[in-house]
Amino acid sequence: MKYTVDVVINKPVDEVLKDFDDPDNLTEWLEGLESFEHLEGIKGEVGAKAKFVFDMGKRRVEMIETITAKELPHKFDGTYEADGVFNRVWNRFETDGNDQTRWTQTCEFEFTNLMMKIMGFFMPFAFKKQTRTQMEAFKKFSEGQG
């Protein structure tokens, strides 16, 4: 399953990326994020791995991020692995008018267990909705920063 979502953030791209590229900001916009831990590689650079732990109501989700491309201010890509899911994410940032940034995120999911395959087949809209919710939360956070 593959889809693209975009939002326009009312801030210049350099300021948006300052907010986006700071791991201390993650809990401000990633709902349910309990912790973020650097595991290996140079922190924040291509090849680095980190573990995210989310509280998603009745379940706890651990996810491993691997940064696969980082060419700021335009591009930040990664893979995210969790139980039953392998997700590739391509982030693009571009100037969109006066002091605005268009953030486009393309996500591609591969489901590796039966439960997630069923969920992906019957509820693909839930994944796109979650992506949009996170992007809108980041937009609100970033626009609220000085």
C-alpha cells in the first residue's frame, strides 16, 4: 500500500526543518510517543537507527527507524519497522509562497503478518488518516514556535 499526503506550514522551510530535525521536539507532535532512543550510527544522519516506543491505548508499539537519506532542506527519508509492518517514508520540503513550506510525505507499507495484512486490506484509510493527523500535529506545533 502506497499513498501521499501533504500539508502547507505557515513558516519558512529553514525554520520548519529546525523544528522537524530536533528529536527533542518529537513528543510535542507524535501522539502517544513515550520515548525515543538513539541506537547506532551518527545521531540524526544517514544509517542511524533509533527506537520509538508508543503507547497506543491498549497496546505498546516499538518501532525502529533507520535514516536512509538526509539532504536538508529538501529531503529526509527513512524506514520504520514494527511488529507486522515495514514502512518506507519519503519526506519532501519545498518553499510554497511567501514564508510557507509544503511538506509532502509518501508512505509505502509492507505487512509482514496476517493481522496487519488484513488491517491493511480492509482499512487502508486508517493509515493515511494517521499520517495526516501526525502531519497536522507537527504543523500546529511548528507554527506555534517563535
